[in-house]
Amino acid sequence: MQVLRKNTLLNLVCSKISLASPPLIRHGLSHLMVVPRVCSISQPNLLANKKRRYILSCHISKESTNDVDFQWAAFPIEISNVSLMIPSPSDSKLLVVRNPENDSPTKFEIWGQSLVEKEFLVPASVHGSVYSDGWFEGISWNNDETLIAYVVEEPAPSKPTFTTFGYKKENSIEKECVEKYVLFKESRSHRVSDKLYGLHPLIDCNNICIKYCYNRPCALYAVRAPFSKSDIHQSGTHAADNVSSIKLTQSISSAYFPRFSLDGKLLLFLSARSSVDSWAHSATDSLHRIDWSFNGKPTPDAKIIDVVPVVMRPEDGCFPGLYCYSVPSRPWISDGYTMILSSIWGSTKAIISVNVISGKVSRISLGDSSFSWNVVALDGDNIIAICSSPVDVPAIKYGSLVRKASAEASWSWLDVSSPMSR
């Protein structure tokens, strides 16, 4: 799910979340496709200093390659404290995550076709908020939609107690030394006791700045699930204590945004190694792949294949190299080996297609204007995108692959009515 600018006060978020079955055929017309989708709309609540969030249903009707109709619902429905909405692989279920406020538990809801099927409350003593920022975020359903893996913050440490005799941890008896905190003291005249006025934790800036500083090293690790399917039905089953991680990207200094291919045989990821090696901020990215085996165990010496290498000296009007700041959760079209990405191209952002087998890159958004394009969601060989320019408000576009047989695939782009302009 990606946030897209509508204007200074309103954001429009569209995602491929189905609340019904796959494309339907009506009235005996095989070319008429009706696909239910849901969008999320956010709006600042200035009085409460919070953000209001709504969901708005939409039916996408496509009668031909030159005609598409977005039928928006009349009114949105407000949802509160929702951090993430993740559809299952079959689009028959929806995971809704509500991150905690203060010391309240994290709430996980499994939505079905018409009601909430299950609800789980995880107390703050188990873990903190679920990551939803797109960088550390990693939420996955298994294929049979019975298990969910996610990434969270560690439980908040117990707060220390300060008395006139010093500092001690919770449930401790004797006075303890301060090891992980810096204490600032201020003397008062000739008094024996000092007054404590500041407490600052020692923070590892390398962990905090990795999201915005691409010149910091990062890597991909593989961790075996610490339980089996037979264990999840046993009461009191917990994760194994000894879970070892395998570093998959030993030979490269940067790896992030991993995506598996549709058949699960390829692992693709972006790399900012040119930034890491040169310490330049936001240098040209590169795209790589690892052949993934279902039977064998992942190894740290896996061969990393360059798909789109760093472009050092691009020619005028040609591909300038990858500059991607996000990757769609489902970036594939139906052939299974073509990724759709948004990347900076000159002074604008463009939508490109990447053949992960041959490494061929093609610009598929219109390139004869000053508009910037951003991918919102994919559905088979169709793309929902947003385009805007310095003098044009964002507009929704619907792209379709219209010619597959030729060497150069062409895309048709149609204007879509916005729910904000009805």
C-alpha cells in the first residue's frame, strides 16, 4: 500500500484488496470484466492532530481495451487506528493490523467476505508495534492462508525507578549501576545530594538512519520458521530458542526490498551498493536476483546475478539507471518474469518494465510530457497509476498491455474518474 499525493490536505491510497471473487463474467459477454476493489482514503484531523482513514469500495469494469469504468461507492466508511491492511494470496481474507496506543495490546483482525472471522490481542509484554513503514515492514501469508509472519518492535524495557538512594530496575532489590544511560547531574551549592535533570538513552544511529541513508550497509537474511504446521495446534507452543539466520548477500554491501517471483523460483532485490561503496547519498541503484530452491537449504554463498547493473554514463534520452524508493508488493504481470517499477527518469518519475531474465528495461509510461508517474497497484496485465505535474493535480490512470506477441510490448493508458472529483 502506497500513499499518493492528492493535494496538501488529502491523500489517496489505492491497493489491490479484493472483498469478492476474481473477475466476474456478466450477461454472457466474455469481454466484460468486473473486478471489485477497495481503496483507502486518508484525511488530516486538524483538531485532534491525527489522521482520519476511510475505505471506499470500487468496481472496475472493462469492456474493451479502449474503455474502462471505475464505479465508486457513494460514501466511504471510516476505520480507526488501522496501520496495515494485507490481503491473503487468494484475496478471500484480509488482515487488518491496529497498532497499540500507550500500553494497549496490538490487535490483529482476520476479515472474511462479510464479517470479522478472528481477532487476536497481543499484549505489549510480548512485542511492540508492527512495522508498517515500508522499509522494515514484512508481512506474509502462507499459501494455505493459515499462518502469518510479520516484523515487530521488541517489547519496551521496564522503566527504571529513581529514588534518593539511586537507580534500580524493576523487581530488583540492591542498588544497581547505570550502564546503558547517560545521567546528567547539576550541583546545588554545598549540598551533598545532586539533582538529576536529564536522562538520555545511548542510541545506535546506524539502525535509525538506515531508512533514509542509502549509503549504509544492509543485507538480506533467511530464517527458518521456528515451528511446524503440526505445532500450531498444540497448546502453549512457542518459537524455538535457537533460530539461526543465514546471510544471503555476503558478496554485496547493500540489499533491500526483496520480492519473490510468481513461481517462487527467483528472489529479486534492490541494492544501493554504489551508495555504500562511495558514501554518496541516493546514488544509482541496481537490481539483482538469486535462484531459489524449494528443496535445498539457503546458503550464504548463493550466486547473485546482476539483472540491472549500475548505469555510470547514460546517453541522452536513454535509460539513466534505477532510482527506486519503493517496490510494489506484487510487482509482476502475468508472464511471471516482468516487474513493473517506478523510477526517476531525468527530472520526472516514470513507470518501467524490467525483464528479470534478460535484464531488458523499457519505459512504459508516456515520456513526451513533464508528468511524473507512480505505480499504485497491478492486476494481471493491468496497472493502476497516478500521474501529476507541477501545474496539474494528480490523476488516476489505467494501463493495459495490448500487444504481447511483438518484441516491443505496447501499453494503452486510459483516464479514470477520481472519487474526489465526482
